[in-house]
Amino acid sequence: MEEEVNKNSPLPTGTLDKIRSRKFLIMSLCILAALFLWFLRAIENNYTTSIERPIQINGVPQSFEVDDPKSLTVRLQIEGPGYVILRHNLRIPRPPLQIEFVEINPITPRDSNEWIESVSMERFLNSFRTQIADLSLQSLSPDTLQIKFIPKQ
């Protein structure tokens, strides 16, 4: 049937294929533009999601250090516009949430042994809210973080 159309067509052979490929290209570009505009509209909406952020402890006494600082992370339940959440997720490296050692209120041991401090993360909700001011912090987990301090070597 395709051959009959080509025989009856006043156009030279191959021209019909070029027209079809041009129509396909135009249709594809229109679909891509529509998807792009839909994406821009969709990220304006508010969303609730979880993000994971590292924690950095500042002001640790000079004779001690955190045993495994890379293991200190919290999962934040946040709400905000899609483009802000996307920006937070694409930011590499993710800036850590800051905690001051004196805010933990540890009783610094008088000897040089290691110790573990159980820190309630609920105390830092307001501090974390100011550090991610463009998003609304709903909750965080874990509720308590175990931080191991060891003597520097």
C-alpha cells in the first residue's frame, strides 16, 4: 500500500519520507517543550519529603575528637516548594548541620578515656530550622544520636 501512495504522489521519491521525518521532529520538539513546561509548573507546588544531612560538631576540646564523624547523619522530614527541595538534593557536597559542643552539655571527663554522649536531637530543632531557613522542618530522626568521643592521637 505504501508503494501505491508513492506511485500516485506528484512528489519525487524520498520527499514524502523527508516530510514525515520533519513532522516527527516537530512533534517531538512540541512534546519536549510541553514536558519542560509541565515540569516547571510542577516544581512550583509544595512537597513533603525526607532528606539526609550530615552533622558537624564544632568546638570539641582539643584533646578529643569525634570517633566516626561521617556516621553522624540525621533524616529530616521537610516541606517546601519543589524547586527548593530539588536545589537541596542537588547540592554536592551537602553542607552539614552545625552543632556546638557546648550545646550538647557534656561533662568532659577528667581522664583521657573515650566516652559516649547520648544527644537528644529535639533540642536542636530550632537551630536546624534556621540552618535550612528556606524549608519547613517537620521532624527529624533519629530522636537520639550516640556520639563517641575519643582522645586524639
